[in-house]
Amino acid sequence: MAVLFIGFSKSTDAQCTMSCRGAINLSLSEFGYSKIEPEAVLSSSLGCGFGFEVSILDSLDHNYGDTAWCFMIGKTMRVSVKDLASNNSCWSKLKVEDKVPPVFQCDTVFVYCNDSILPTQIGFPIANDNCGQIPNNKLVYKDVFTDLPCFSVVKNDTITARVDRTWTTSDATGNTATCVQRIFYKRVKIEDVTFPENLDDIVHPVLTCEQDPTDFNLTGFPKIHGKNIQNGGLCELAVSYTDIKIPICGPRSYKLLREWRIIDWCTATSKLVVQIIKVMDKTPPVLTVPSNITISTDNNSCTAGVSLPLASATDNCSSVNVTVSSAMGNGVGPFIFPIGTHIITYTAQDICGNSSTKTITLTVVDNVPPTAVCDENTEVSLGFDGNSFIYADAVDNGSHDNCSGIKFSASRDTFPLDSIVKFSCSDLKAPVQVRMRVTDSNGLYNECMVWVRVQDKIAPLITCPTTKYIICSDDINDTLLVGKATAKDNCGIKTLTYKDVSHLNTCREGYVTRTWTAVDNQNLATSCNQTINQRDTTPVTIEFPKDTIFYQCNNATDTSLTGFPKVFGKECENIAITYTDQFFPIAVPACYKIIRNWQVVDWCKFVPNSGSSTGTWGHQQVIKVLDSIPPVLICPADITVGIQSDNCSGLVNLESAVATDCSQYITIKHNSPYATAKNANASGVYPTGTYNITFTAEDGCGNISNCLTKLTVRDAKAPNPVCLNGISITLMQTGMIPLTPAMVENIGASWDNCATYNQLVFDVTPKLFDCSQLGYQNVKLTVTDPSGNSNFCIASVFVQDNMGVCNTDTTTVAVSGTIATEDGIKASDVDVSMSGNMNVKTITDIEGKYEFPGLKKGYQYGVIPANDREVGKGVSTADLVIIRKHILSIESLNSPYKIIAADANMDRKVSTADMVELRKIILKIVDTIAQNKSWRYIPSHYIFQSPTNPFLENFPEAINGSNILQSYLNGNFIALKVGDVNNTAIPNTVSNRNETETIRIISSNQTFEKGDLVEIPFSFEKEITPEGIQFTLRFDPEVLKFKDLQAGALSDLNESNLGLTHLHEGLIHFSWDGDFTKAKDLMKIKFEALKAGNTLENIYLADNQLKAELYSNNQRYPIQLHLTDEKKIAPTVLYQNKPNPFSELTEVGFYLPESMKVSLVITDLTGRVCKQTTGTYEKGLNTIQISKQDLPNGGIFNYSITTESGEMLIKKMVLFKD
């Protein structure tokens, strides 16, 4: 596109009309720049002059003239052309390009055959570009190697190989250039090789033992032009060497004679040169000695016994011997050193004679302080002034020093040291710790501590008051009246107390002996006695209470209100006051009257049975009560009670009415006709309704009170609705149908405890269905009684379009779904039937899926799964144990599906009758379940309203739909195996068992003759409490005949626990669950012997029948039968393996006359060894367990045992093929 820029001028030059090209591309020259001519930019220039100016501008309008340069490549540029005459101008977009590739210069290079040809060694080619020189890091190359014949010549040089190196580079705009450089490798002659020189201390220094003579960086290597020869390299020379080692001294000092051999592969010539390499130990050992030692003399002498410390030495080439010496001798001692400084010399020498010597000093000083020995317990007695002291050495008990005499000092607490220590009364409270110091002639000292017990052995001095006389009213404890003793002590009186010994009679006359005791702080005591005489000098007078009248009966008998006798002059008397009341309920005008008889006795004057009344006084007091206040009566609060009984009445417990009054004669009654008793409590059995219960209280004075309690008894029990399930309704011509309660309610079946059926109010939700709600729909039926209590049930309604009002489409739909257990395990091979418009069948695939395609829209269809095969699959005694716990409410089944599975006889409950049916299946007595099927299927969308009792509902076992308008892909079912409540009947054949250790049932081997009754007792090898057991016992029917079963520790065991339908095959099926007792034997099975034999060879468990298992505490244990034989049957006996044939496990038994080593070998019929084991076995019966994993495949195998004496016994065994 061209852009036209027109400029105007008022001058004559305004006739110039210019236009520029829209955009131009400009390629730079090989010199990196290009000049732009006006003609390259202008598309037209009418009426313009012949002078134009070209300007190249960037985005900032910088003017670069008419020449384009490399730096403009890739930038936004424009070029302007201006008419110099008119100044008119126009411009174009400018794109500067570089299309000139770089220029290479590659030179041929000759190198020696062992030279490096890296560009950094032989140089880079020169690459130039019009926009600058190309750096080396922008050059890349690729080599092509050519190996040339031995005597190839190029430019007078013998060449061994050639490299053609292709160089490539690109400039900044992507222009690429290449060139080829040739590199020639020149051959060398064997005479050009220089060999390494000797390392012998003549030419070059020898190697140290720390240096590796195989390190060619140290010893040298044959070179060409100063570079090591590469074996197999381009020089076509082969280098090798051999070393001859000559020992010198020690393990690492030696001489090597290294013979170098060079072979020229082209000329087949060689050269041999010997190099001498010495490896020598010239370095003395590195000796590390202890630091200088300063040591003190021994505790009990002026010398020191010293064991000198060892020095350590290391050598780089050999072992080292270290010696030590001193003026006291050679070696480490111990030596006795006197006080002073001593030189200790250490010498280390290696095997090659190199040695090192170092010395240290040992200084012996007397740093032993004297030994302080204290007399640990010292006693000091205080004087009459309360003070005392001891000398410092008084507490010494043999202190001494090892080298000199000692002096003593002592102190207590923080006092300074002195020659004496002082004590006072303040030290009596606790022993005083005294520090004794002993100091030797060097000023060294030691201390010991001693406890000094300060004692005060001087008792107090005490003086008692004189004899005193007092009367009974005086206070004998008043020391101001009777006096107080005085006392003093050298360290103070702690207590001054007295203790009285009374010689007074019961009337407080006589004397008291008072013992005063003074105790000092050391509990030293001094006592004295004082006598105090006491006499009675006052007569007794009594003031009795007066008669009184009460107008309120509260506290009419309280003596604090009616009065109490006052006794005067009773100080020395023993006065007793009593009274008795006589109650008169009718005492007009009073309500009642009390005659109170007072009696006062002075037991100091009155002598009983003497006929004298001296010392006694009597008085009669009259108390009258005039009560006009009725009792205070409190009724129970108004209450509303809800009842739940079925007869619309119930027991109502009310609180009792409470009345208070001064009279104790109060009666409370009520007017309720339903109360149990006519007293203060109106509890009883009440029908529903409202009752006003009046309580009446009356006291002994005729005062009456009333109160009212309102009792409301209401029906609190919700009605019981009964729904119909699975009803079908058909849409009308309008495409809708209304729903009424009568459609889903079981008419007359719903009921209430109080209301009649006609009084119940029914409601249903939803109330209308249309074409969008075809198929199964849940409907809620609500029932309300007159009391407002309501309840509901859910009904399943099948909405169908039999008139086809919803069917307007002729396309087809599909119905599909998945069948799985409640654990999500898919059920395959389930027969699924389609009923309705099309009657077809299919089966589920391995994923449990089914599908019915091509169904017409708008018709009714039903999906019904069925499977009545393998009735016994997944059903075992373990299920009976679980069902039994559910029946006994020990552990309930945890899902509605398991509860339905437990209902074997289809009587809509779980009972022992179901266990009887299932046990027949387990024992193989029957192979069908009466009135039931092997599997049942419940739509997964169905929600149980009573999961703990699903039999209260009519749950569906099919999916029905009508007027299907679109594909239904969620026709899923929950599969449940009848009788399998522990989910072991895995529909897709996956096995999952949680087994633990093996439990062995044991019995002793018995031999028998024809006609014998053989009783076989069974017991556990170790203690366990089973909840259930099952197994199949196999016996030889030609040898033994079953007779009877005898119970033992297994409760309620009888023949119903046995399956005897296969006795002719020698099989007894056993299944038991129940309580376990502590009897000796589990049970006994009795046989009749048809031939002579023994039980060891004729009784075992059949593993291809019932799974031999024991159940305890929700655990499953496999069972093995072990028959022991204590009698010698033969010197060495190999028994037939049991069971045989087998599919999982079998046991090989053998008897040994004594303990010995035995080898067991199992081979196939070709003689190939499949299993071999050797061990030492005890005397008697032994067993070895064999599993199917020990053998390659099913078939017949030989097994043999070989004893250490060489005896071999052989038998055959059979493993079932998978």
C-alpha cells in the first residue's frame, strides 16, 4: 500500500506533488552498509525539482542521513525524502536486512600423533561478517576421522591419520557459512621416544614410602615431544613395563628395576630401557611426648611414687619402638622421686634406624596439706553466768602432716580464727558447728568441722505462794486471788505452770493441792506445792415460771417463751431441773391446755430413799393455747401429664399437699375420684381429661384451709399408620392423577390408643402425579389424632401410563444397572429377566452389569434378578455363631440386608428355626432352602424405614417402571446370599479369609479288632473357648461303622449337629455353635470295628469337604486333627499321608523307635525331586506338613523317608489338580 503525503506552498514551488512507497526493504552490502537513493523511496514526484534529501529516522526521530547500517536491523525505521525546492516531503517504512553470509578462512594443520587437536590447542578458523567478526563461541564443528596406512606421506611428512573438520557458523540474522579444515597426524620414530630417568638420589631424589611408584606423574612415562605416549593411539607405538622389587629395610623401603619396552607396530622394531626407582624411609618418627609434669608428694611421705606416662610415635613407613629413661632408671617405673626437678628422656626409632628424641621435666613438690582430724562431738557446760569457752586444740583428735609440724586455730560461724572459741545461752538451741584449722610449715592447711553441744545443767530456782482460803463462787484459777509462784534461771525460764490435784467432793467443798513447776530452756524443771481450801457459804433459792396464755400456737411448748426456773445460790450445788407435760386437747375456752410439772433437785442435799425432801423443790405451770388461725396449706402445682399407654389412661404421680400449723392434729383430704388414697396425695390412674382437685386441711381447733390443683391428662402417644407398598396407579387422559390417603393407607389398619379410626385425620404428600413422575415414587402418609399427635409411613407407589398419554415418541430406550453386594463386590452370572412389553433375559457380566437395550418408550417394564444356584456357598458355622448372637441380643446384625439373609425360612423374622434350616445346608443334608432362594436382590435405591427390623416393610425385590420415556441406567440391586451374614460368599469368586494360627484337635491312637466298640475322644491341644466348630471327618467305611455321638464340653451337642447322609462314603459332616464348658473332652464319636486296625490310619479330616474351622471372639482358626501314638507299631513306620488325596495341606506321619536324623524326599513320577528336608526327630510319632505350594502341579507323587541307618520307606500321595 502506498501512502501519499502532499504538501502545499504559497510559492510557485507549491506545484511539487510527491508520494512515497508504503514500505521498502533494504539489504546491506558485504561492507555492512547501503546508501538509499531518492528513486528507491519515491513512487512519484510531479512538478518537483531535481534536488532531494534522503533521511533515515528511528522511532525517536534521530536522523542518520541517507545510509543504512547494521545496527538498524530489526528496528522500527522510516526513510524520508524531501524536495529541497519546495520542502515538500513524504516517507516510507524501512526494513533493513542482512542477506550476506559470513566469510570463513580454514587452514590445514599438521600435528604430532599424540598432540591434542582441540581448537583451543591448534586454533580456531577466522570467520568475518559484514556486520562484525564472528566470535569463537559462535563456531561449531563436526569431525570425520580417517585412519591412513603406516607410510602415507603428505608434504614430505609421514602421516598416520587425517581429520576432516567441518566448521559452521551463522551471523545475527541467520546467514550461514561453512568451511572444511584438514588436520594431519604426523608419525614418529621409536628413536624419538624419551624415557623417564632414575630416581636413585644420583639423577633425581628417591621416592618416600608415602609416594606411589605406580604414579607416573612421580616416576615418569615414555614421551614424544614432551607428551606421554598413548597405548593404542595414533602414534602406533605400544608401551609396557615390568617391575623387579628388591627390599632394603622394613616393609616399605625397596628398590624397583623398571624395564620399559617400546614396540613400533609399523616397523615391528622395539626398544628396552631400565629405570631405577628407589623408595626409601628417610624420615624419623614423629614423637609425641606428654607435657611437663608437676606432681605432689604422697600423702604420708615426702616423696612421690610415679609411673611415667607413655609417649606415642607415628612413622610413615614402618613400626616404631619408643623408650623412656631417667635418673631413676629405664622404663616407666613406678619409681620413687624425691622433692625436686627431674629430666625424663623419650626416644622413638623406626626399623630403618631413623630416630627422634624429646625430654620433659618431672617436678615433685609438697602440695599435701596437713590432715585435720576432729573429735566430731564435743560437749561444753555453761556456768552460772550463762557463758563458757574451749581451746582450739580441744576438738583435735590426732591431726598430722606428712613433712612438718602443725599449729591449731578455730572459729565458729563467721567469727575469725582464734586460739579459743566462746559459747553462751544462745547456743543451747542447737549444736554449734566449729571449724578447726591445722597449718603446716609451708602454709598449707586443712580444716575439719566439729559439732559442739552446749549444755545447761543448772536447774531453775522456784518459790510457791502461801496457803489460801476461798468460797465456791471464787475463781480458783485467779492467781491475783490465790497467788502465783516466782522462778529464775541462768539462761531464762521457758514456762511457769501449775497442775491441780483436786480433793473437792461432788458439791465442790474440800481443798486443792497446786503444784507449781518452772522449766528452763533446757527443760530442766523445779517444782513446789501450794494448798487452796474451798467452802460453801450461800443458801439456794428458786424462782419458777408463771402461768401463761398463747393466742397463736406457734412454739407453745418452747421454754424460751413459756419460761424456765431460775436458781440462785447454786455455786457449790449439783442442780438438776426436769419437767413433764400433760396435754389436754379440749380445754374450753382454749383449743388445748398443757400442765407442766417442774422438779428441781440439789443432789448435794437430797438423799434418795431417806424419806426426807430436803434438797428438792416442785411447781406446776399452766399453759393455754387459744388458736384462731387456719393451717397453711400448699397444694401441688398445676401439671399436664402425657400418657403413652394403649388404653388411654395412665398412672399419674403427684406431689403431696403440705400443711403447717401449731397443732399436731392436722388432717388433709382431697376430692379426686381416681386417687389411690384420700389423703394428702392424689396420685392414681387417670383417664385423659382435665381435673380440678381440691385439697382440705383441718387443725385441732376447727380451723380449715382449702387449695386447688389443676391436673390435665393428655394423650401423648402418636397414632400408628399402616401403608400399602407397591400399589400401581394409572394416569388419566389428562396425563395426571390425584392421590388420596385411601389409595396408600391399609384401610382400617391404622390405629390410635385413644381415638377411634373415624377420629383420625389422614393426609398424603404429594397429592398429584403426572408424566414426569412415572415409575416408583415414594409417598408420605401422615396420620393425626385429636390430641395433635402425628406419625407417618412411606409407601412405594408405581405410577404407570397404561393409556399411553405420555407416549409421543417412537424412539427406543434402554434399562441397565449393576448388581453388587452391600460391600460393593460385583455379582456376575446373575440371571436378569425383563417383564412387561418385552419378555427377555440376560446375565450380568464380570463387572456385575446388565443391559436391556431397544425398549419402546411409554410402556411398563419390570427387572427381576434371580440366582438359585450354590445354596451352600458362603454358608458356614461362622454364620450360625453370628446369627445366634443376634437372636440372644449379644451382638446385633448391623445391616437390614444381613437380617434378611438370616431369615432362611422366609417367616419374616430371625429365630432358631432359621439356624436349623441353615445347619441342614452346612451338613449337606439338603441342597435347597424351602420357600426361599439361594440369593435375594433388593433395589439399591430402596431406603429401609426400620433398618433394625426390615420385616415391618414390604420391601421390593424387583424394579418396575411404566411409561418409560428415557433410558434408565440406575437399575442397581444389592445382592444378598441367604444364610451368609459375614459376607464370605463372594459373587465374583475372589477369596478373602482372615485366618490366624492353627488349632489342633488331638486324640490318642487306638488299635482295635473286628467287632470292637471304638470310642474316640477329642480334645483341644491348648486352651481356647470356641463359639463354633465345623469340619468333615473322613474314615474308612470298610473298616469302621458310625454308631453314636456323645457330648462333652460342647453344650447341647446331638446328632442334629452331624451330617450323616454321606456315611457310605466315609464322611461325617460336623457343625456346632453354642456355649463351651470345661469338660475334659470336647466329645466322643463311637464306631463299630468291621476289621482290625487302628485309628491313626483310618481317621482324618477331609479338606475337600467342609472347611475345618473354629470360631472364637470374631476370629477364624483353621483346624488340624492330630492322632498321637505312644505305642511302638514297628521299628520304623511310614504312614499314609492324611488327608490323601489333598488340595491344600496334608501331613506325612512316621514312627521312630529312637531319636534320629531323617530325610524326607518327594519326587514326581519321572524321579525329579520336588521337595527335600532333613532334620532330627524325637522317638515316637512325628509329622511333617506339606502344602500344595511345595509341589509343582497336581498329580501322583512318591514320598520316602531315609533314616541315618540307611533304612528307606516309600509311599504315594495324590494332589488334586486346580
